[in-house]
Amino acid sequence: MTTDSKNPGNPSHGIDSAYAWTRLFVAVLLSTIGGVGMWSVVVVLPAVQGEFGIARADAALPYTMTMIGFGLGGVMMGKLADRFGIVVPLVLGACLLSLGYALSAWAAGIYQFTLIQGLLIGVGTSTTFAPLMADSSLWFMKRRGAAVGIMASGNYLAGAVWPPIVQHFVQLAGWRETHIGIGLFCIATMVPLAMFLRRRAPSVAPAAAMAFGGSLSMRPIGLSPATLQWLLAVAAISCCVAMAMPQVHLVAYCSDLGYGAARGAEMLSVLLACGIVSRLTFGWISDHIGGLRTLMLGSILQAFALSLYLIFDGIVSLYLVSALFGLFQGGIVPAYAIIVREYFSPREAGRRVGIVMMASLFGMAFGGWMSGVIYDATASYQIAFVHGILWNLINLSIAGWLLHRVWKRATPSVA
């Protein structure tokens, strides 16, 4: 029986306990609130482009810098969480978010706006994703996949909840006033919620970790830890370049097709709401088939859904394709966290999950920017969709190769 590290005789706050699930609920709430930093910039993209009189690729730069800040911040905040616990990076992130939204409301041009998005809002938002995901994984063994899937759904819940809210207030009061309101809301809610997560995760005996699928090998899958880390990073970049095309440009795409930004924001919400279902479902699947197989399955399904955007562009069909895309791709990113926990030490969870999430966000940043570049060059998003599919094939190749190595090592050789 696992007990609390501060209260050895009390199992009520240990691994897989009711407290762990309550803690997970608070973490999801924090992720939903703090996740606004990732999605508000997508919704205000048309308004910012119109006010500053810039090209679509330049208007996508704030999103790119937000993802870069999100990625780098995840590694830094993950290291802080490994050393001091999750509360320190959460409070710091809330302060950065609040300051960033306040300053962005006074930005005089696109480059000021872009720097603020990356250095403050992106880094601040990062604390509510990879570090919280790694911290939550430490509190579960039997249902780790489900717990990580639930935790990761907070990011998509933010994407489902925030775009219509932000779009409403942008139309009502303007994007600058909306940013001031978001900053005040973040600091008022996130700091009190962070105080509920002060307890550190209890240690788990190595034998218990092995019993639930952990790997203590210094050469996971026959590869050095560094090699596996890099392969996972490249795979994460590749899948997220593909993932970025609909998520970053769907609002602008719908505007170009004549359906309006409001319909695009609704469509994005549908996509991300279905992504929540995907993350919960794929979390359950990963508990039964493991992280690598879950990654492979998600990659195949994402490539299929992305190809449907090349065929359908009617208003109803786009809603359906976006829902399907959300259902298929939402479980991919949490699978990386499961793989890290299966093949690396839990003492390195914050840092290693942060590195893979950083890679995924760099992929989102590059994919979002490159799609804008392709649009400016071709006046169409068709080539941008093809570009995403090609990157998805790289992810599929890496996942397939790693899975082949697992099968090969699991199969006894015949003399």
C-alpha cells in the first residue's frame, strides 16, 4: 500500500488515491484557465492583421513566438517543478500571463505584440501543460494513461471554451480591452488554485514501478536514453507541424471561404471539444496497449483526417471534418508523456516530458508559420494541407520503427 511521503501511516493521499483524483481535477481546471494563452492569439489573428495592416504570414508570427515560448518555458518550468514542486512554476506562470496580457493591450505594432506573446504569455501558459502533465503522472500507476489523458484534455478544454468567449469580447469591446480582462482573470483564479497542489508526490518503490509497465533499463528499446529522447522529439515536431494547419488557420480559412471568422471560431471549438473526447479515449487505450502503439494509431488517423480537408470545403462538411480531425489527433501528444514515463526515470519526468512537449510546440509554431507562408505564396491553403500530410508521414515512420524494435526485442530468437 502506498502512503503519503509526509504522513507515512496515511494512505489517503498516496498513489491512485481519491486525493490523487481530486488533485487531477484541480490540475485540469488550472490547465483550462492558463490554456487561454495558446488559443486567444489564434482568435485575434484577423483583428490584429487588420489593425496593423500586415500579411497573413506576419500575422501568424505571434502564434509562432507563443509556441516557442510555450515550448522553452515547459522545459524550464519542468525543471523547477522537479526541484521545488509544481506550485512555484504555477504561481510564476500566472504572474507572467497577467503581465503579458496587460502589456500586449498597449502594443504599438506587430513586433512588440509578438515579443510579448512569446516571452510572457507563451512562457506563462507553458506551466499549465507539460509540467502539470508530468506532475499528474507521478500520482498514478494503475490508471496513468487515463490520468495523463484527462490532464492533457485541459489544454483542449481551453481551446473549446476560450475561442467563442474571446471572439465575443473582441467584437464587443476590441481585442486590446479583451486582453486586459483575460490578464486580470488569470491572476485572480490561478494563484489560489495552485495552492491546492502544494503536496509533493510520494516515492514509488522500483519493484512497484516495474509491475505497472515501468522500464528501469539504461538503454530503453535498445537505444540510449539520449537517442530515444531525440527520436521522440523529432516525431513530436513532425506530427505537430501537421496538426498546426487546421488549428492555427481554421478561423482565417473560413473567412477566406466567405463563412466568416465567427463560424471559424465555432469550428475550432468543435475540433478542440472533440479533441477532449480523443484525449480521454486515447488515455484509456494507452493503459491497455501502451504509449507507442497509441502514438502509431493516432498518427495514422490524423493523416487520414487531414487528407479530408483536401476534398471537402463546404460549411457543413468542414464542421464534420474538423470534428473528425479533433477525434483522431487529440490523443497523440499525451502518448509522448506516457512513453516517457514508460522508458525513463520518474525523477526526470518534468524535464523529459518538457523536452518532448517543447518539440511538439516547436512543430506547432513552425507549422503555423509555414502554412501562412505557403498561403501568401499560393493564395490557397491546399498546398499547406499537403505539406502537413508529408510531415505526418515522418512521425508515422518513427513511431513504426520504434514499435518494430519493441516487437523485435520481445520476440525470442530462434537458434
